[in-house]
Amino acid sequence: MFTRLDHVGIVCADLEKTIDFYLETFGFELCHTEVNEEQGHREAMLRVNRTDDGGATYLQLLTPTRPDSVVGRWLATRGEGLHHVAFGTPDVAGAAGALGGQGLRVLFDPPRRGSMGSRVTFLHPKDCHGVLTEIVTH
Ligand code: MC0
């Protein structure tokens, strides 16, 4: 069902400072930035490594564009830190349908736009042992 760890989503207060930290400290490669108006955040994708299926694994740095977005509420109540993990699949709708059939709550049905033109959905963290879990198809 899943072919790789696609990315780890990290909420931060200052996107530019956090990008600089990860580039300078760990040497990751900044490969993309965008604003996701629908979700209410700005983000950067930092490549960690390429994977066997032709994809890659990224750190996704997220900062809110408005206080009432998911990322804005998270930053206000929990502060900076790990927000979600995302697994890559060739078929996000098929994977979501199969997991929904097992009783997991699928949060975006149908999938919505994600980073770099991907299609994404999420599984509720309470159904995944406390981890907000994203499914992504590039
Ligand atoms: C909430 N909870 C979490 C969590 N967010 N647990 C682990 N990780 C998280 N990120 C827990 C809370 O602690 C709480 O547990 C319970 O879930 C309800 O939380 P809440 O504070 O009432 O929050 P809600 O209900 O308003 O929203 C939670 C929910 C939401 C997961 C449904 O965050 C959501 O729809 N997320 C999917 C969209 C998203 O994450 N967008 C931003 C990134 P207790 O025990 O206190 O009741 S979008 C993105 O990154 C995409 C587009 C991309 O990769 O390109």
C-alpha cells in the first residue's frame, strides 16, 4: 500500500529561520516552497534522501498564514514541533478507501491538493495511536 516515508511535517514559528537551521545544521536541500491558502499555511519542502521508487523523503516545514488554520491553532496551543507523518502511495484514493473500510476515519474525502501538486488525505490521529497520518500521491 505504502512505498515510502514521504515526509514529516513540522510546525514552526518563523519559516525562514527554520529553513536556515535545517540547511546549515544538517545540510538538507531546499527544493520547494509554496502557500497553501486552503489549509492556511506557508511551507517548505527540504529533501532528505531519494528513494527506490523514484520519489524522495522530505521534511515539510509549516507556518500559519492565519491563526484559525489547523497549523495556526497547533502553533498557538502546542508550539513548534512534530505535527504529522506522511506515507507515499501510488493511489491515495484507493489506499484511503481500503483504510476507511477498516474503520479508520479518513479526513479528506475526496483527497485534496498537497505539496508540489500532490493529492493528499489524512487519517485521524486517534485512530493511529496518537499520530496524525497523511497519505500522499505525487
Ligand atoms: C490534534 N490531535 C492530534 C493532532 N491534532 N494528535 C496528534 N497529532 C496531531 N497533529 C489530537 C488532539 O490532541 C486532541 O486530542 C484531538 O486530536 C482533537 O484535537 P483538536 O485540537 O480538537 O483539533 P481538531 O479536532 O480541530 O482537529 C484535529 C484534526 C485536524 C486531526 C481533525 O488537525 C485535521 O483535520 N488535520 C488534517 C489537515 C491538516 O493537518 N492540515 C495541515 C497540514 P485530545 O486527547 O486532547 O482530545 S496540510 C498538509 O501538510 C498537506 C496539504 C501537505 O502535506 O501538503
